[in-house]
Amino acid sequence: MNNYQEMNEIQLDLLKELGSIGGGNAATALSSILGTKVNMALPKVEMLGFNEALALLGDPEEVIAAILVEMSGGVEGIMLFLLSKEFSDEILYRMLNKPPVDLFELDEIDISGLTEIGNIVISSYVTAMSSLSSVEMELSVPQFAVNMLGGIMSMPMAMMGQYSDQIMMITGEFQIDGKALHSDMLLLPDVRSLEVLMKKLGVN
Amino acid sequence: MEKKTTVGIADMKIIRQEGVLITYALGSCIGVSFYDPVLKLGALLHIMLPERGNDANLLKYADSGVKETLRKLHAFGAVKSRMICKIAGGAKMFEMKGPGGLGNIGERNAQSVKRALMAEGLRVSSEDTGANYARTMLLDVGNGKVSIRSAGKPEKFL
């Protein structure tokens, strides 16, 4: 497989299923940290051009917080957890009882709290995927950034864009206590890794 | 209100006489503005990666993107010796290893753009590159002014 477009319906369904199981696991982890009900909406598998992908995620100039983890081993790619200000506020309020704060004004405790949340959520997602497919996946140390959405997405898109004019995103949104606060959990698999994953899952 | 023309990722637009070219939230990508003040002719290019392999998408890469933009500008009558080039972007939002050693992609993009311009006998007259934040770049073809917008920072002119 050299291109995301070459994927068939069965393969796409399988990715959706992986996203759904990963996302479900991530929601459970987030729920136990926050001590409240957390759901994840049904994930979507999107194959889009760079500009369409960005438009789907929101306003490129919107300032957001992001936690990024690189995947290596059997599957290469990037996991990215994007948090809107509202989502970050909700988490900081529930974890640390903090009032709403501008994302540029986050202090060290806020940042390490959010990074840890991101790390746990991403790890749970990947662990579920890994055990379902029995493909080993290693994760890098999580990194945190606050900046414009377009800028945040530029490095992951450049990496995925090396081999394709499209990127594949498996997206999912969390709901905390029934509230839909904007956040995105993105799985960006390297196109060459998809083959490994599909083979392990018995789909060709 | 000035008419704004948006330049996407791996994209380039040319306008003349009046109007503003804008490209949003450059992270590791680079925005390159080209301006011929005599013709009031301007182009804005948004590249994503340093060097082109055998990909058909010329505007995605620094080397082929610069070349393609100059070819089009030339067709509009632009003269290289009058051309003013400015660049912005090339930030490092995350420390990444990445497949293919792309971790310092922003820096490599900036170097590749400069090399490509130099190969055409052009130099960068001013730049705002590096660091760890995104930049929105605007070129006003009415007066050739290039401005940079970043979140949480005052607007800056190049």
C-alpha cells in the first residue's frame, strides 16, 4: 500500500473499529481520572487533502492546547490530542478546581496535569489497539504545546505528507458529563504501517 | 475592507495592483512572498517540505515551489532584479524524531527555500522564522507590505 486511497471498505471499517475500541478505552481512562462520566463519539476515518483536513478540525488561527506522542514499532505514526480552551478549562476545573484561564497563561502545574491526562488517554487508546491487533507499538514521551491549530498540525501533516497528498485521520471527540466540549483525539497512521496492521488483523 | 485572497497549504496565488494575499498559521511550513514593486505584482507561496522527490505536487516543496512561482511571475512580466522576497514560518512546534529524520523540518524548510532563491539569484530581504509559534503571513500588493500575525504577540512588519 503506497497510498491511503487504495484502502477498501473492509479495511476502512476495521480502522473505524480500532478507533472505536481505542477511543472507548481512552474515555474510560479519562472518566476514572475525572471521576465523572466520559463518552467518546463514534470515531470517523477521514482521508483528506491538507487544507480539507485542517478545515475539518476548525479555524487554523484558533489557539488550542495539544499533546503529541509519536508511535513506533509495528505501527508508525502520530497520536495527537487537541484540546480547545473550553475543554482544557473543564479538565483543570475538575482536576485542580481552577477557574478558567487563558491557554497562554497556564502555569507549570496546569501544563503537567494536562500533559499527563493526554498521556494517559493516548496510552489507553494505543494499548487497546495494540492488544487487539497484537502489533507492538512503542510510544515516545508526550509533548505539550499551546498555539494556533494550523501551526500545531503542520509538523504531523508534513510527516504524513511526505508520501501522500492526503492524510488519514481517525478522529474522535470526548463528551464530559454529557457536555460536548470541543476536543479531538487524532490517530495519524503512516501509510506504510497500515499494511502491517491489516495483515495482523487478517485483512488484505 | 481590502479584498483578501487565501493561500492554502501547498498552494500559491498571484495578484496585482490591489488586494491582500494571506496564508494562515504557518508552523513548520514556510510562507514566501514575492513582490515586484514596479508592476505591483505579488505572489505568496506556502510550502510544507524541503525537497521534491518525484511528486507531481510542485507547490508542496521548497525547491520546486520557488521555481514554479518564479516561472508564473515571469509570465506576468515580473523582473527578477526588482523582486523582493520575504519568508516566515519554519517553527518547531514539537521535538519529534519522525520517520525520515524530519524532526527539524521547519529549519530544513527555511534553508531549502533560501537555497532555492539563491539558485535563482534572489535573496531573502527579511524573515521571521524559527522559534516555536505559528505565524499568519499577509502580503499587501498595493504597497508591498508584509505583516505577520501570531497568537499572543503584537503584529509585526517584515
